[in-house]
Amino acid sequence: MASLSPLYRSLLQSYDEDVEKYAISTQQIAVLRHLLRSGWSYAGQSISFARFGGSSFVSSSVHQAFELLEKAFLVSLDYPTTSVKAPIQEALTRSPKLIWLDSGLVNFSAGIQVEYLTNTSITDIWRGHAAEQIVGQELWQVLDRSYIDSQNFWVRDKKGSNAEIDFVFQTQGKLLPIEVKSGSNSHLRSLQSYTAIEGAPDLAIRIWPGVFSIDDVKNQISGSTFHLVNLPFYLVGQLDRIINRYI
């Protein structure tokens, strides 16, 4: 793994040098280079465009630069939806979640390679952001097979509520919630809030470091029961096939 560092450095240097080929102004060159040097530590997090990464850049400049990186397939800006029903309707006025192309580049750029490789649970790093980055990256395999062009998460459209689901996946006419969790002690509050809403599916997915299983869980909010698919991190890329096989 240590031998990959020169390769990562070479890739990052190439990205930095290529900026001038695609930027339309000196200002955009500066913004793009700032994102490529400072944006990695925001992987798996909801971001604000204005003054991103402690800069003085305005929202529109940062937004345009991120869209350029998205067209180059270096990043994915994942916007939330506030509905629990298909089809997905993106809330484009809300803050997107930033997912980078590759978790290896993220770890190298953020300087957490040792912690990432030696920690017993990747969810202990960055308060779970590293885990969300790798799940978001792996889910693109599923989305590509399903001919889905955007990746999304869910936030509750209710004043004073902070309920959020890490990702949602539309399949079989349903909008399935996906949560990235650290273990079996999770209270699944967000999943229970989601599945308690009228029209929500009775199926939810938890990505975790445990073994594969399917449980019936009683919703403490609605009193109803929903099916919980416990999916190990290494099976995220097979999510659609597992759902089709077992559900």
C-alpha cells in the first residue's frame, strides 16, 4: 500500500496541471486548484459552496468549478430529496453531499492512510465520513447497472427536524433508504423516521461491518414492522442483485 503513494501524488499533480486546459478564466483556475487541494477532507459530507474550504470564493464560482470536476468524473455532487416515494425529486436548493472518485485518493490527500488501514472500523474515522465516501463510491456500480444518472440522500422536510438518510436507491418503484452504521448498537432512528412516513417502503438497508442478514424490525414510531437488510461493506456493490434475490 505504501508503494501507491508516488502514484497518488502523480495523479494529483496531473489533475492540478490539467486545470488550465479546462478553466475559462484565471479566477476559475484558482478555484479549481483550491478544490483539488482542499476538497478531499470534505468527502462524504454535505457542503456549502460559499467560502468552501475556508476560502473567500463566492458560491457561484465554487459551484461552477465543482460542476466542471463533476463533468470530468472526479466528483459527484449528491443532492437530497425530501420525499419517500419514487420517482426521486432532487432538492437542488439544498446543500449537496460531496463524493470523490476514489477513496484511496481521499485518504492519501487527507493524510489518513495509516489510520484508515490500521483502524478496526472505518466508521471510527472522520465520524463516519470515510465510510460514507466508500459506500457512495461503491454504490455507483449499482446505479450504473440500473441506468440511474444521479446519486441522492434524504432529509426530512420538516421545521426543526434533523432526520437524514445517508443514501436512497430507487428500484422496483420504491425509494429504499440506506444508512451507513458502525454496528449493532445503532438505534436506527433515521430509518425508523423514514419508514414511519406514509408511502415509505417497508424495506430498509443498513451498511455495516457485521455479517449479512435480513431482520424484521418493529418501528417504534409507527408500530408497524419493516424488513432490514444488514449488508456488509464489501457487498455494497452487489446491493441491487441482493435485493432482487432475497426480496
